[in-house]
Amino acid sequence: MDGRATDAQTEHMALAVAAGLLALVSPVAAAICLLSAGIFVAASGQFPTVGRADHSSLLGLAAVAVAGGLWGLEGAAATALIWRGWAEISRSPGTYGLMEPPWLAIAYRWSPLAAAVLFRIEAPSAILAPMAAVAALTMADWAIRRLAEWRLGEPQPYDTRAYMLAQGRVLGLVLMLPDVLAALAALLALAAARQIERRPAHRYATAL
């Protein structure tokens, strides 16, 4: 990962944390800021065309709407947090390429996030405790395997640093912010910042 990409990720994280803290102080102000960013992204033509639409986003929005109808604002916010957390892990190439068996690779990839999200939405202990235990075991197993590879001088099958950064970025936002809406605002701001950075460079040239 080059310095420019690292600086961009640092800036994105700073904006995400700022959005989460703003949501703690004033949820209305945070909603206005995120809505403004969404409008900017839409005006910049960053959304996919109809033929290339991401149906997973539509399913996520549908799940949020259903949860909101059944359990109110808290249910909608919790479902949206799960959706955005999963989306952040899914978009990161650093969480792919694991050489372990498929079931173990899935556990490495998803169990820490599942435990963090369940903790943040204050899930019952009967659900949270087993998932937290699975997450702890898989993280310990992953660390031992990577340490063994390093000690034996075996080449890393994938980018370990990128994997740790991808997991740490999402887990940090979910666990650091003490409120579901704040964590959701941070993840939404992270996605918006990434989309804004991707706006076509030729738009600057045409504006000159």
C-alpha cells in the first residue's frame, strides 16, 4: 500500500470518526451532513447505471425498512449497522485470499464483525457470548497460523497487513462509538468519503 492510499484511508477514518462524534452530539446535524454528501455523490454521477445496479444495496434497504416497521427506529438502525458493517468488510480485497479451508476462512472474515455488531446493538448474552467466543478463538487461531508462517519463513499467501487494517477499521468504528446511530453514521460517512474521492478527474478539467 503506497503512501497516498494510506493518507486517503487515514482521512476517510478521520471523517468517519468525526461523523460518529457529531451524531452523538446532534443526530439531526449528522443526518444533514450525510444527506448532503449523498446528494453530492448523486449529482456527481457516482451511482451505477440501472443495468449495473447493486441489488445487495436494494436488499439492504428493504431489510432496514422491514426492521423499522417491526421494531421501530432502533430495529432499523441496528439492521442498517449490520448491513453497512458487512458491506465494508465485503468491499475490502484484504479480507479475501485466505488459504485456510472455506469454512475457516469465512469464520476469520466474519466472526469478529458479527461479535462487534451484536455487542453494539446490545444483543442478549445468550447470543453474544457464543459469538464472542467464536470470534476470540478464530482470531487466536489466525494469529498463531500467521506467526508460524513467519517463524518458518514461508511466504504470506495474501496481504496480512491489509487484512488487519480492513478488520480494524470497521471493528474500531463499531466498538469505539458508544451508540448504534453514531456507529452507523461513521460507517455511512466512510462510504460517502470513498465515493466522493472516486469522482471522475475529468470533471475538474471541464470546470476550468
